[in-house]
Amino acid sequence: MLYALCVCLAGERRMRKREREIRDKETVNALLERSLVGHIATVNKKGFPVIKPVNFVYWNGKVYIHSSRKGEKIEDIRREGRVCFEVDDPVAYVVTQGPSCAASYYYRSIIGKGRAKLVKSEKEKLEILERLMRKYQPEGGYGEIRGEILKKTAVIEVSMERITGKEKLG
């Protein structure tokens, strides 16, 4: 994998609650592979962070997102390729009978920081779009991705330099 699964690299801040850190790469990869919705954060031209929910596929250690060829997300990536990508797996809400601060949530979450770029190769775009279709419609039944659709569609590749995982399961 191209990323470092660690928050204790030189210059990186350590996770405050170290006991919640997910250190197992297979757990991180599994969550990225099965999550249905991710969130990509970019910085817009005015310097504000912007986060958007996206459908994605995790393949070969990278996140791939389909998009329109126009819009704020694409402009942000063309101008500044640094992004943050997040998925979470809400497990259960924990009710409390005592103080309200005892209410909690069981979850797993992954946050990756890295660089995004637009995939140029039509062959690679087609492969990724087909993988997206298999992920979101595994029963099949969809038609082939035609050339005119391929030309209208952007595919974003996110190479994550650092990934952190956190969980609270009990």
C-alpha cells in the first residue's frame, strides 16, 4: 500500500485516545472496500474547506470517485490537489439512564489525507467506472458504459499519504 497507517510519524500529532486507534491495515482496507458513502474534503478558491458525500471504489490502495467534469470539487482538485477523504461505520447508539454525557456511539472511522488528480486514460476511466457499477449494482443488469458518457464523466484518483483509523466498539 502507498499510505502510512500511523499518526505517530515525524511531525504528525498523536491520536489523543490511543486505545481507539485502528492499527490493522486489513481492517482499514475492509472498511474502505465495503463503505457505500465517502466524504471528500477540498479547499475552495476562497480558502474555505468544502466536504461532499461521494460514491467511490477503493482499489489498489487508492480511492476513485466519479464526478461531473464541472463543478466546485473538480475546480478545487485542479487548483490544489490536497484532499481529505473519510468513511465511517456507525454501529450503534448507546443510550444512557444516567448523566447525559454517558450517552455514546459505537463506530469505526477512517480518515485519509493525500492528493487527488483526474484520471486521463479512457481505458483506466472505463475500468474504474465498471468497478463502481459492480460495487453499487452487484446483481448486474446494467448496460455498457458508452463513449459519450465516458467523455462527460470525470474520474478522480485519490492517493492517500496518511490514513488514520479510529474505533469505539464497546
